[in-house]
Amino acid sequence: MTLLEARHVEKAFGRTHALRGVSLTIESGETVAITGPSGSGKSTLLHCLSGIMSPESGEVHYAGRRIDDLDETARTRLRREDFGIVFQLDRLVPELTAVENVALPLLFAGRGRAEATTVALGRLDEVGAADVAESRPAELSGGQLQRVAIARALVTTPKVIFADEPTGALDSVAGERVLSLLMGAARANKATVVIVTHDNQVAAHADREIVLRDGALVGGVMA
Amino acid sequence: MSTGHILLGLLTERPKHGYELKREHDERLPGARPLAYGQVYATLQRLERDGRVAVAGTVQEAGPERTVYEITEEGTAEVRRWLAEVEPPAPYVSSPLFSRVVMALVAEGAADTYLLRQRAAHLERMRELTARKRAAGVSVGELLAADYALHHLDADLRWMETARQRIDDLIQEIRS
């Protein structure tokens, strides 16, 4: 079943065309890597698919309904309820502890503090970061930060996980560990995963690769 | 590198018999061609003749009686000497992949389709290796072998992308 679809998506920043008519479909439960050289438009595509950004023209559909023309409130709700998002330089709230950061999306969704904390602790444990639950972001290493960010993205049991360079600047063994956690949790929850990466070894964790170059798909969508 | 050095390396842990050495060789170097038992036996005899291993006794498990070998001081020195040398960096530019990519870039109009197909083939292999690393009960030897293959395939892909960009730059330069 098609879960996500882009139809002729175009996006420009000033005179730079970031996306030039991208069309693709992503099936439910699939893990997809979007790859391409720097400036190829892969992050912009992720932002359009996840409703962070609206395309200038074209459409984005999720679970059978069009989402690019929703107003900001509706898109924010969609992102909170159905999507989990992990960025490379993940912006955890510096004043909050790891567990408070992870619990945040649940609090936004209206869950009680005690319940949110319990669920958040469970997610931190799943990604092997239970021991840093009470630490603040400044006290954490790169790998620990990324684990907390993943726990936060997973905390609402999202249907789709969007990740932009999730292994970031981690070395290959630490990066692989973080990625295995993300993919393992996604598989266990039957979530769909869309990862943007320039790293071929990260792309090899996904079922399928979509290659972008100069804002357009290269050679169509390859299996 | 020789089979002798590998067997000596395995014997630095403790005395072992020939069958055990064959099994450990194949397990720890899963990317290598499995050792024939005859080769293990012949190599052990040669190492014994050169004073690098010695017979430490025999054991009888479920099967036939097996001779157990131990490494000698001379053997240990030989392993150290071997590991003190570096492996000459391989001249990868002689690989068939290199020739094919260069020719694809030279033959006008052929590069993009070919590079994409080659990339898909490489990634498919990388997916298999990645899945193998995730399998339950994977040994350290298997992990190391899969990492080795993954890093080399990754290097091929990165070089292919660099090559494509260089040709693109060159074309832009000629046109401008």
C-alpha cells in the first residue's frame, strides 16, 4: 500500500531550483534512503514529504490524503501524531534533561506528565540511553545525543520516521549502532522510514535507494 | 601472506590440532577460500621441519586420534616479524571496475546509465552484507569480513561519484 507520494514536486529558493518536478511513491513499512551529492535537494525533498515545507507546485499525499495544502496547524498536528523526525544536528532543548526532551512530543499531544515520563524512559532504555535520562544535552556525547534524538522521534510510535543524516558526525561503529537502533525500532513498530544520507553504508541499511541529482530523480525510482 | 603465518597466528592462542586449525581459519577469515585439510597438514609438517611448531601430544575426541601442535619460540618470533611488516598498498587502479568506469565516461552518452546500474549492483551487495551483520549470532570474524567488503564497495561508489563530477566539470569548462 502506498503511504507517501510526491507528485511533480517543485521547490525553489530564490533563483535556485532545489527540486525540479520530483514524483515518487513510498510503500507502507518500507525503508527508503534518499541519496545524492551535496546540494542535490535531498533535505528539501525530506522537508516537503514530512510537511515541514510546502512545495511551490506539485502535491504531497500521505495515507491517501493531500497534505501539502493543509494549514500550518493541521500539518503540525500530523507531524506530532504520525511522523517522527530525526535531524543531524538535533536540537534538543538545552534546559531540559534527556527524559524531559523525549517526553516533550507526548506532552504536546496532551498526555499527562507521569505517563509521558514513563513512556519516555522506556524509549530511552530501548536505545540504550537509560543511564543518561537525567543529564542535560550539554553533558552528552555525540552518540548519546543522537540516541536521545532517536528516542524522542520514536516516543509517539510514529507511522513514518524521517531522518536527515541520522548518523551525522559519529564514527562508523557508533553510527552503525545508532542506525541499527533506529531501524530495529522502526521494524518492530512496522514504521516506514525515509532517511536522507550522503553515506552509502547508511543507504545500505534501507530496502531501496532514491538517487537525486540537481533536484531531480536519477534514472527514475530504482528497486 | 602465507597459510603458514595464519596457522602460526592461530597457534599463538593455545596448542591446536589440524582439524581445529582448519575450522578456525574458515570461521575467522570467512572471506577467504576455505583451507583444504591436506594443505593444513602439509603446512604443519613444513612448520615443524623449520622448528616453528612442535608436536604437543595427541587427543582423541569423537573421531580419530589427532596430533596437537604448539608454537615454538622461533614460531612466535616469526609471527612477530611477519606482523611488523606492512602489506604493500594494493594498486587498485588495475581493477576491472576502474577500466569499465573510465571507458563508460569516455564513450559519450554511456556513463549515466552504466554508473547508475553499477551503483545499484554495488548497493545490492552492500545490503546483503549489512543484513548479514544484523543476523543473530554473527561472529566477530564475519563482522570484520563484512566491514572490509562494505568499506571497499563504499570506496568504489564514492570514487565513481567523484569521477562523474570531474567529467561533468570538464564538460562545463569546455562549453563555457
